[in-house]
Amino acid sequence: MKIFIDTANVDEIRQAWDLGIIDGVTTNPTLIMKSGRDLVTTLKEISEIVDDCISGEVISMDAEGMIREARELMKISKKIVIKVPMTKEGLKATKQLSKEGIRTNVTLIFSANQALLAAKAGATYVSPFLGRLDDISQESLILIEDIKQIFTNYEIKTEIICASIRSPLHVLNCAKIGADIATVPYKTLMEMFNHPLTDIGIERFLQDYAKSVK
Ligand code: E4P
């Protein structure tokens, strides 16, 4: 499974990239706002760090506006993937952008039918949100299983990005289901490293090494 980092914080992206554990980045307007900088500057900097797959989200509500924004964002780097909302206008834009060879990530997916429609419109990626479904007591993993099954049944090439990830367990379960990608916040990525037996093991090895070199 590929791992993207879900942040617009360039320091976090650089640190994760240096560890060799990420394959791409997803941003959204909230993450851009939190970074304290504008979308274009941020995407430019990110594209100097990572090799590919950097999602930048359009904010227009009509397809023409989305397409216009997308063409502008593509001038920053060919590594950019255009994130469009799961709306009728978003799907129209997806269809056109796909014709132009511009990759799209249809976001705010909360049902398997939405994922199917986005794929039909030519989406490169769909982003079903786990955490926000869990927040309203809906089983988010069933959504990932359903999308995976439908895409497998019909050999649909659109890739599934598990988004709104809140815990290492979310990542583990998405990987078990066979999702293509999980986009993970920096904090959760760091939590995935931890195991107390690793720490105990390192300490013991170091102690034993010290005893052996008298
Ligand atoms: C990623 O593409 C989404 O924008 C992001 O994962 C949303 O996460 P949140 O529900 O924690 O805001």
C-alpha cells in the first residue's frame, strides 16, 4: 500500500520524505489555512521535496471555475493532482480534466456509489473519509471494503485513497482490505513507528554490547 502524508506543513513533509516512507501528499483548504501560507507557495515548495502525487484542492463550485483553477495549479508542477469535490460540477470537471490528461482526486466520498460515479467520470483517485464517518457512528471500514470490491469486480483502475485517517489502526485495516493508498497525518505516521518491545530490545542490546567490550 502506498502512504501519502495528509498535511500542508512543509517541515512535516520533509521529515517524512527523508524517512523514505511516503509516496505522495494530500492537502485541503483547512490544512492550507493551518499552514499559514497560500496554496500556490505551499504546492511549489512541496513539489521541490516529493517525487509525485501532490493533491491540491480547487475551491470553485462550478465546473468551469474548477477547470480554470486546475490548469493554473498544473503550471506549478506536473506532480500536482487536482482535488475536486464529489458534486455534479466536480464530476463534470473530472471528466474534462481526465480528457486533458490531468489527474484528479475526487474528495469527500462517503458512499460506495459516490466512488463508483467518480470512477465513471474518470477520477484517478477517490478519497473516502474514514474518521468523519466514525464520528457519526458509521462503520467506515465497510465503505472501504465495498469500494474495493466494486473496483475489483469491474477492474476499475481508479485508486482508493483512504482519507480522514485518525489512528494507526485505521491504516492497518485499510492495508488489510487492500486499499491502494492511505493518506495519514504526521502524528499518526509517527505513532505507527512505536512498539515498546522495540525500545526494550534496543536498550538491552546496547547494555549487552557495553558488557561485551570490556
Ligand atoms: C484528505 O484528502 C482529506 O482532506 C483529509 O484526510 C480530511 O481529514 P479530516 O477529516 O481529519 O479533516
